[in-house]
Amino acid sequence: MERRIRKVTQDTIDAFYPNLNLAAFYRKVAEEFQMPVEEGYGFDCTKIRIASNIQEQWCEQFEKEYGEAQRWEINMRLCMSGPCVEKYLRENEVEVEEDWICKIGQDSGK
């Protein structure tokens, strides 16, 4: 399985806010990797990985806006449908597998 790594822009990282929208982030990542997302397709969050600083930025911004007591909300969202953090990725890097964009409703092998 081919994997690709690319440093993404701050604009892509910021796409997660203000609505904690992982799909918006994933769409921006797809654009940066020049991987078109056709109608009826979505993202397999088990096939995308991010550098730890990206998740840290999201959590810090969330805490500034909503307070530390609400941290469970962003943690839950990232655990349920967020990308995995990989320590080997450098700052602002994202890694995707070639088939991370998949037909909606397609069994992702889970």
C-alpha cells in the first residue's frame, strides 16, 4: 500500500475550526495531495495520520475557546473520527494511504 507524506499549510490545519469539522480538514488535505474527492466519496480516518503538533494546535485552540473543562469534547471527536497521531511525522506533516478516499458506505475493512 502506497503512503504519501506532505507538509500541509496552516490554512489546511485551520480548516478544522470553527466547527470542529474533520471533513473540512480532510477535504483540504485531499486538495494539497491533489487527490480529487468525487460526489459520493468520503474519507477513511484510519488511513490518515498527522504530526502531533497539528492535534496540539487543535486542542489548544479548543481550550482557549471553550475552557479546559470541555476538553473531553474535542478528545472524544478526535478519538471517534480523527486521524491518528504519528511521532515520526515532522511538524505540519500529514500521511495518507492511497485509498483513504473511498466510496461512502464502502466497508473499510473494520
